[in-house]
Amino acid sequence: MALQAASLLPHSISIRKNGKSNASLRETTFSGISTSNHPAGEFSNYLIRSKEFRRRELPLGAIRAQTATVDPAIDQTTTEGKKTARKGNVIITGASSGLGLATAKALAETGEWHVIMACRNFLKAERAAKSFGITKENYTVLHLDLASLDSVRQFVDNFHRLGRPLDVLVCNAAVYQPTAKEPSFTAEGFELSVGTNHLGHFLLARLLLDDMKQSDYQSKRLIIVGSITGNTNTLAGNVPPKANLGDLRGLAAGLAGLNSSSMIDGGEFDGAKAYKDSKVCNMLTMQEFHRRYHEETGIAFASLYPGCIATTGLFREHIPLFRLLFPPFQKYITKGYVSEEEAGKRLAQVASDPSLTKSGVYWSWNKNSASFENQLSKEASDAEKARRLWEISEKLVGLA
Ligand code: NDP
Ligand code: PMR
């Protein structure tokens, strides 16, 4: 496997003599940035170079806390009932490593945010927060295993027991199983990548929507992390296997893999494709949320591609040669590389920057780290598919 540069280069991409890509890719470059921002020919050059919490009736051990102090984030009003400026409260899933951890740090160190780190491994999250110097009063670790819908529901109950408002939700956690020969499954029997990355987050976001509606925070946001590799209007999205949800028949049948497919499109299991499909689901879900709830709630729904953070744990299941070559490949060949710290700042920006309040947007960054509204692929912006995905997902997670 490894990078296998030659064999992985999609056959569908042709380069014209004048250095421009073929028509289907004309609008995009390696970094997912519209080519109108780039000098002509750059595309081919790249290729050639190729807690605290309120103690209520908590079940022992259900959640753990760092402190038990009165927090200005909860104490929002003066005696007159007049609002005081308060810290924002943000839940970040998968904040125990990589992008989620870097984002938690970026937000916590402003002193303006209390970060609820929603993680499957409590101890790992605690250690990560400490080693990143996130101070106690700025975070709480709560257990969340997105591969179990019971755990998602338990997490929401535990969050409610904290007595905090919810202002921003960042759906960041993900698994990627590029080398798996056979599918593995969530507690409810859904293929693991789509079950975790999409269905777990779908239920979480739906259950927490009312909390966000009730928040009086000035700018409420629901962010779902997407990716360039789910967007087939980019070169990265054309590296096989390509994302393709088909007619959603596998999803509708429950992704169970027993006498039915574990893949959304009903095809044979492919771990890399399942991940990319799950990212398409993330981006479609964000837009469907926007269509259904933005006007009514004022919540901004957004997705993003933070750049290629080639050093994170996402690639833990890839072969060692891939893990060795992928960071220099992204740094020096595609130039799509971004450090965990920089990517964390980008996601923190989407979660909190007063200039990024627009809803229904898929954010990306150009080389100077300036954010811009990027274009999603045809499939990732298909409104009808988004609606059907929503309805099927509702049934699978027990909301309909
Ligand atoms: P990491 O593996 O470092 O982070 C993923 C996080 O998800 C980990 O904290 C992991 O927990 C957590 N997680 C996995 N499964 C579950 C689960 N069942 N329940 C709760 N948490 C879980 O990878 P990244 O930081 O790279 O990934 C973060 C996001 O960024 C993902 O959505 C990914 O798709 C996206 N992304 C990443 C890119 C990259 O180049 N790396 C590019 C584009 C998008 P634990 O620490 O316990 O393993
Ligand atoms: Mg990709 C041209 C730019 C570019 C960018 C920005 C990425 C991002 N990749 C690019 C190009 C290529 N990649 C090319 C030309 C190849 C063939 C050599 C290639 C290969 C490749 C592999 C095998 N790339 C990969 C893999 C993975 O296993 C990663 C993946 O698909 O994870 C789902 C990956 C990625 N490339 C990216 C990004 C951001 C990833 C991983 C993360 C993600 O989408 O979440």
C-alpha cells in the first residue's frame, strides 16, 4: 500500500499540455482552493513534483470533575437579572488527541471558553489536557463513546447534570480504518466508521439541539469536521477509493454486514471508502441542519477542511511506511500540510471568531491561512441526498 504514488494517482485526472487540469477538476487544486486564487499551472507542477460540575444525583463514576467551584459560565445573571458577559461553553468530541485537543487548547487559553472534552478514554483525555497546559478551571472531561448510541445518550444526561448552558458543539472525533480487511461494528451493529463518525454525531447533535436553542450566548454554532477527501471536486478526493453514497441502499438496510452490505452504497467493504463516505455524511448533515434549523434558531451550522494534519492519530491503523512518508509527502509535494497547532487555531476560529458566523458554510484556508468559503462536491451538496440521509439516519438512531 504505502503512498504508492503512481498507482494511487487517479486515472481520471489528465493534465493538458498547457499545465491545466481536465474539466472536472478545473475549479480546484490540491488544497481544495479554487484555482482562481492560484497561478495557472500550479496544479500540474504539484503533480510533476509528485468541571467543575454541580454535584447532583450523579451516579458514582459516571462523570468526573476537576473542580467544584462556582463558575461565571453558570452564574450568568446579576441580582437585577441583567446578563453579564460569561464564558462560552463548548463541547468538543475526540478532544483527547490531534485536532480536537489542539482546538481545546486554543479555545481554553483565551480564557473565554470552558471546554467540555467529550472523550472515550477518560484518562487519556485528562493526561492530554494536563500535558497541553489547559488549566483546570477551563475544561471538564466527560465520557463519550460515539460507537455506542447508549453512551451518546448517557453523555447527554451527564452533560445536563453539569448545569451548564451549551453554546457551541464541535463534532470532531473520527476513526479511519484504511487497512481493515473486514468491517468492524459499533455497539448497535453499524459499520464502525460511518457508525462513529456520522451516526454517533448525528444522534449527539440532535439530542443537544434543544440545549443550544436555549442558550443565550451571542453566537451559537454547531460545527461538523469534514474533509477534502470526501469531496470529489478536488484532486485529493479523486484518490481511489472515492467517496460515493450511491442511492444509500446499504445505509437504509442498516450497514449491518450480515446478509447485507456494511457500506452506505451497498457495495463491498472498503475501510478507506467508508471513512470518506462518512465525511460526505458529515458535510451533508451540516447543510441539512442549516436548512431545517438555522432560521428558527439562529444557530450557525458549518463544516470545514482544516488542512492535511498528517501527523495525527487518525493514521494509526495505516502501515508504518505510510505513516513515515505521509507527512513529508504532504509538506513538500502537495503542500497541503498543516500542523496540529495551526489546524486547532482554524477550528477554534470556526467555533468562535466573530467574523465566521455565516451558516451553511464549508470553510477552508488558503496558503496565508486566510479562511474562505469553499465549494463542496456535487454529491456533498446534494440537497435531496441530504434529506434522505437525515431521514434514514433518524430511523437508525431511534429518533423516528
Ligand atoms: P485523531 O485520531 O488524532 O483524533 C480523533 C479523535 O477521535 C481521538 O481523540 C479519538 O479518541 C476520537 N474517537 C475515535 N473514536 C471515538 C469514539 N468511538 N468515541 C469518542 N471519540 C472517538 O485524528 P484527527 O485529529 O486527525 O481527526 C480529527 C478530525 O479531523 C476527524 O473528524 C477527521 O476526519 C478530521 N480531519 C483530519 C484530517 C487530517 O489530516 N488528520 C484532515 C481532514 C479532516 P482517542 O484519543 O481515544 O483515540
Ligand atoms: Mg492525499 C493534492 C493534494 C492532496 C491533499 C491536500 C491530500 C490530502 N492528498 C492529496 C493528494 C494525494 N493523496 C495524492 C496525489 C495521492 C496519491 C499518491 C494521495 C494519497 C493519499 C493516501 C493513500 N492521500 C491520503 C491517503 C490516505 O490514506 C489519507 C486518507 O485518505 O484518509 C482518509 C489521505 C489524505 N490526503 C489528504 C488528506 C487530508 C488525507 C487524510 C485525511 C482526511 O481526509 O481526513
